[in-house]
Amino acid sequence: MTDDTAPLAPPSAVERSRPEADHALAAVLAGAGLIHVAMAPSHLGDDAVLGTGFLLFGVLQLALAIVVVVRPGRLAWVAAAGVSAASIAAWAMSRTVGLPFGSHEGVAEPVALVDGVAAALEVAALVMAVAWIARPAPRSEAVVLPTFARATTVVALVATLAAVASPSAREHGGSGHGHGVADGETASGHAHEPVDDLGYSALVNGEMGHDHGPAGEPAAEATLSPQESGALAAQLAATAPLVAAYPTIADAKAAGYTQSGPFSPGLGIHYSPPGMTFNGDGDMDPEDLASGMLIYDGIDDDAPLAGFMFMAYQQEPPEGFVGDLDLWHSHSAVCIVSTPDGIETPFGADLDGITQEMCEAEGGSLLDFTGYMVHVWTVPGYESPEGVFSDLNPRLTCPDGTYYKIETRDIGSADTTCRV
């Protein structure tokens, strides 16, 4: 005989959980998983380890989205929290200090829409999973409402579609990890291809945002007549004695050259000759060609010579070299700080908002206009794929082979603008 008055056994956590909560968790897990799976092929083409990681996280997240609906419970929630936390940690590391493995080891990647949305969905999944673990049986039916699940599902779907269709996803699809599209094999001098450029396109865009010539445009050799080509070749040949005399920074220092600003990817580090004088007429006479600034690929004494920079102090772009290939540029609002070792530029060049007071606080003087400058890449082994007068030379990279820079405002007294 049974006792009808005996209390019933309490329902399990699964029975007491709200299905709407599991549906909401499944929606954000599925969104993050779909993004990872969609991006996996392009990453596999660039880095097998990284691409496999994308595929693994994507499949796990999609599987968990099904599990938390079909077999909800503490084990499913713990698994969802663990996978989400691991993926968030890997993403945060890749965007701050760089992953410790793969073809981009130690390189901090920029945040793009597609990876930002995936990370946001994972944060939402982690928060919800932890909340369900902590309180599987809400005290109030109103804690998790059907409208919450519907709204979360819609938001997750829209965010996922927007992320996968975004330009940043298409850049990832070009094996670019969000770097954009630019040169494929500049280090070997081959033609550009739409592959990962390690930040070079962003560097070009940044330089073209200032008072520079069209950096990155190939030299239009066809615009020179045969006579002009011969005369230009004779002018450029005048840089050969500089190549022989100052092959390293140590040689330049021994001759009295002093550092002018920090090393920057694409630009190198500049050394000014002793008693430097400015070209006043804008013509490249033999004495002007013999007294240019030296550009080196690195900051150590054994860094090799890579190119030259010549200056002309006048208000209009100078006549310069023979023909119309030389791309002269100028800078404004440059804070110059003189030190025993050379010149520092604590705020870089062309940065908006720099005042005389700010510059004086750094012990410097503010130049409203620097005069005109042109780069010449005639050093053997450092011929620029963009042209002998290109503003930037993609052969000059940071030590890790990338072009990522710190913020201009953070340069201070640093010897390099490289992020790594």
C-alpha cells in the first residue's frame, strides 16, 4: 500500500531548467561555430595549424549547440563554458601578444568585424553557460522568458550573417587574416599578388593619408625619353660611392652621421651627414647627390644600408631628378628634439593636434613645414619593387617580417616604431 501523502522527489536540474535558456545558448554557440567553420578553409590555406584550430572550435561549438538542446544539463553547460572560454583566450592572445605558434608567431593581429563578432558570441555563450550552471532552476518563471530566447536567436543570426558577409571576412578569405591585399612576394621582388601582406597595405594607406606622393605606385618608366633615361641613370649612379663608403650604421657613425628619427617599416632609419645643408634650388647637382641622408635596414650597428633620402627646402615640389618619376613629399607639425646622438621625433610626423607647448614640454621645437624629401632605392639588394623613387620600400620590414607599427602618438624616444 502506497502513501499518497508522501512528498514527491524533487525534479532534476534538467527537468527544472527552462528550454528557452538552452535555445538561447544554442543560438550563440551555433553563430560562433558557423563563423569558425566558414573561416577555416582560408586559414588552412595559410597555416595548417591555425586552420585546424578554427575547424576544431567551429565543429565543437556546432555540436554543443545541438547537445544543449537535445540533452541539456550541467555536463553540456560545463562543456559549452569550457570551449567558449578556451576560444576567447586564444582570440585575446592573438589580438594582444600574438599566438606562440604558426606562421604569424608572436604577431598581434588587428581586430576585425568577423573575429570580433565571433568573440562577442562566445562571451555571451560563456556568460549564459555559467549562469545556467550556477542556477539551473530559476526561482521565477520570468527570469528566462521565451522572448529572450527569440531575441537572442535573431541577434545571433543577424550578427553571424553580417560577420561572414563583411569585407574583413573576405580579406580572411584571401589568406590575409585581416591584413588586406597587397604584395605577395616583395622580399623577392616578384609582382604583387592578393595574399597576406602582414600589414603593408595599412602602412601604405597611412602614408598616403599625409602629404606624401603616391606611395606604392610602380615607376612609369615609359614616361622617360631615351635622353632622360640616360641622364637619370647618371644621376642615380652618383649614389654608388655612398654605397661603398657606408655599408653599415657603424660606418656612418664613424664618419659623423647622426640618427634622424626612429626606424619605421617601409622607411628604415635615417642618418644625416655631418654639417648637413639643404638643397636650395631643387636641382640634384653632384654636391647634392653626395650629401644625402642614409637609410638603414635596422637599428643595430651592423644594420645594412638600404637607400637614401634627399631634401630640398622650398615651398613648391622641386624639379629634382631628371624626368617626372621622383615622388617628393613633405611633412607638417613635426616636433624635433635634438640629442647628442641625433634627432628624436616624439610625435612622429603629420599628427593632428600637436602644439608648440606639447613639443616644448618634450624639449623640442615644432616645425610647421619640413621642406620636400624624396627616397631613392638604388642599393643592391634593396631595389624597391614599387620603383626607385617610391615613398615606401616593402623590403624594409620589422624584425618579425611584418609592417605593424605602434601608434604615432606613442613613439616618444623609441628607436623603432615596430609593434614587435
